[in-house]
Amino acid sequence: MDFELSKEQKMIQSMVREFAYEVIRPRAIQIDQEAKFPADIFYRMGELGLLGIPFPEKYGGSGGDMVSYAIAVEEVGSVCGSTGLSYAAAVSLGASPFYYYGTEDQKQTYLKPLAKGGELASFGLTEPNAGSDAGGTKTKAVLDGDEYVINGEKCFITNASYAETFIITAVTGESDQGKKLISSLIVPADTKGVSITSEYNKMGVRGSDTAQIVLENVRVPKENVLGEPNKGFEQFLSTLDSGRISIGALGLGIAQAALNKALSYAKERKQFGKTISKFQAIQFKLADMAMEIELARNMVYKAAWLKDNDKPFSKEAAYAKLFASETAFRTANQAIQILGGNGYMREYEVERYLRDAKLLEIGEGTSEIQRLVIARELGC
């Protein structure tokens, strides 16, 4: 086993870390307070090639691997959870389905501008009554001549207010056994009948755009089916598997930021004549935080490596997402405890880490769903 990052991976880590600290970090508090999506930052990320890391150069990407992409998400997430979440969603949910399931024409038309960072796409899966039970999709698409007519509603969709393109999952038929057949449909955001509202007042990741999409008699050509018709269920399960690696990486970034802040504070804060880092109670907290972060990092990188090497990774992706997201929340919570009253104050940032981390235990499959996935992989 080789745990050493390659030369290329180290270069990406260094580049993204520098960009994150110089461009994103100074605005992180403002992004959270104003709850405003930093579109200009994403434009610059696109110029750097960050939005195309895991895609081949012929589709406008950087030709990197999944490990490199996970490293980039971790570095962005370490300075701003909001920007990290929107970045992860833009690549894993917005662009990746085109790469893995799209026709060659769809890749050229839709993936290229996404990988180059000139546009954003959103993945419309979640509905008011179809969250963890994504198979319970109620949005319908009926073939009328050469067009699909789509009616339905999607909620909690990341980047939707700024996306040029949506991938919408919809019921397009019924199997002989009476089960819903789901397809993924490409819907340009400016299509007649599409309305987008963003009125959520969120606890955390406030600068990541989250919106509702309503589709009323929306017509798209039948050629806008992503890949093959009636394969939407398999497509979104696979998409979520990959996305869980990036959410795990985001959890890593938030957890590492919380540890760094707590450790720095503990070395400066004095009580009873010495810094609190000299007290065993604080040392044990810091040791546990560091240990869990390292374990989570190994888990995330392994899942990414498995995917890069075309090996089964569903169980490992669930491991990574579950452990890293819960590690992020525990670490941020302990960081607040170490900072005491200051940890409760916004200017010290650790309370933001806690608020941002909570979403990671919910989005892209709750912690409970991850445990179900793992149990099924074990043959339960």
C-alpha cells in the first residue's frame, strides 16, 4: 500500500490551498452572514480548472483523478463550508452524470462548459415527499410526440438559482411488475414552465444556494433523456455513491479547520497560570479530534482510490461519508467546548463549522441511510 500523494496530487493540493486561503478565506464570514452565493469566486475557480478536475481534457476537464478532486474539496471546505458544498455539488451532481451516462453529443454540449467552469448544472432529485426514499419520485414526464412533458416539484436543490442546466429525475413509465420507471431528463433552466425560488433560511452552509424547482408542463425533446430512458434510478444511485466521497472530503476540511482553530487557541489561552493545552482534559479532546480526522482522511482517500481504479466502492463511499461527516460535527462541537464562551461567538468561526457540518449528516443520504447501505453491502 502506498499512502504517498503523487506529484500531480501534491501540486493540486498546494494550488487549491493557496487559492482557498487567499481568495475564499477572507470572505468566509461574510458569505455566511449575508447568505449569498459567491458567483465571482466560482468564476475564478473555473479559470483555475477546479470544476473540471476529474474529467478528461477532451471534455474541457483537467484530466485529474478522484483523489485529486477529493483533495480540492477538502481544501476549499477547510476555509468555507458553503463554497465547499456548492463546489462538490457542481462537480459530483451537476457535471458528473453527463460524463458517466451522457451520449457523446450530450458530453460535448453540456459537460464541456461545466468542466471549463463557464456554467453550472444542478441535479434535481429530492422532492417534498421523496427524500431518503428517492425511488418515491412523483415528478412525471409523459412522452407527447417527440417531446417529454414534465410536471413536478424538486426541493433543496444546490446551485439551482445559478444553474444553466438541470438534470431532472422523473417517472416515465411502469415496469411489468408495476414498479416506477425513472429517467433523467436534461432541462435548460430557461425552458418555459420552469420556475425557481430560493427562500430557504438555513442553519448552516448559508452561502451555498439552495432552491426549489417547479416544473409546469415543461417540454423538452425526447433526445434530452440523459443516456438511456428508464435508467434514472440506477443513474442516481451511482451518482450519489460518487457524491458521498466528495461530501466526506468536505467533512474532512471542516473538521481539520475546527482542530486547527482549537489547537491554536489552546496554545494561547491561559488559565490557572498556564496555557490550557497543558491540561490533560484538553489534550485528550485534541488527541481524539486529530485521530478521528486522520482515520476519516484515510477512508475518504481509499474510497476515491477504489473509484479511480474501477473497483467496487459503494460500501467504502458510505463508510467515508458517514464517518467523515460525523467526525466533522463531533470535532466542531469539541472545538466550541475548548474555546468556551468564545467558541459560541461568531467571530471565532467554530460555531459556523458546527452549523455547516450538520448538513453533511443529512445531505446525499442521511447517516441512517449510510448505515442501511453498509448493512446491505454486508449482506444483511
